Amino acid sequence: MRAVIWTQGCSLSCPGCFNPQTHPTSGGGNIQVLDLFQRIVELGPAIEGITLSGGEPLQQRRELIEFLALIRAQTGLSVILFTGHTLDELEGMPDADRLLACVDVLIAGRYVAAARVAHGLRGSSNKSIQFLTPRYSLADLDRVPDAEVIIGPEGTIRISGMEPPHLRG
């Protein structure tokens, strides 16, 4: 079980992106780094880690580094980070070393619809997977289900994932 944090804002705007609603910088809600950290800590042993996606998490890089430094220093949670930037682009950014020191798995690169694979957490085959710590392996990512179905207490159904099934009316 993981807590997933979706960031708002993405200037990359990859055609065919799974989350185009996260591209505008407006939308979503604002939360202070310490408040987000506290929310995650309150989940306690219900989660083994956090996953950051978006939008583009690196567009809020300063706050992201501050948050992940707290996670790394004060919890045992793992961190998976999705970014549309390549590893080379990320390494050229200020404080890249501080960011990468807080991440266990980096899934990097722009989404390319023509190279869609929708498996093992990669949306397209051009995306690289960097295992920055020994915490996870490719076999762990291959065990991730292609989709999830969430049924809310009020009967709502939400389907997400790399290859979500389609409901028929």
C-alpha cells in the first residue's frame, strides 16, 4: 500500500498524457510541506511508501526536496518518483543530488503515445527506470497490478492504473 501524491502543473504537456487535468497550474489545492508530511505520518503502518506523480512534481522542486528530506530523515517510507524529465535533464537541475538522495525508484522521461506499453509502471517504453537504492527491483515493479478498482463508501466506482478496464453501461 502506498500513498500517492499528485502534483498540479506541468509545462511538458505530453500528447496522450493520462493526467491532462493536472497540466494547468491552477486547480487542485495548496498544502504546506509540514502539513503534507504530517498527513503522511498519520497513515502510519498502513503504507510502506509514497509515490509522487502529477502534473510534473519537479515543477515544485524546492518544496518537493523539502518534503522528501523529511520523509527520508524521519520515516522508513520508500519513495517512487514519476517525472517527465529524463535523468540527464534532472541531473542538470539545481539540488538534483539532494532530490535523488531521497528517492528509491525514479521513473523518468516524457510519455510517448506511440511507444505505449502500460506495464510495470512505465506508460511508454522510452521511460527509464532508475533503482537508486536496493529497496526495490524490476521484479517488484512487474508485480504491480495493471489497474485498480476503488469502490467508495457511497457506492462510487473509480478505476485507475496503467491499463484500467472499461465498464459497460
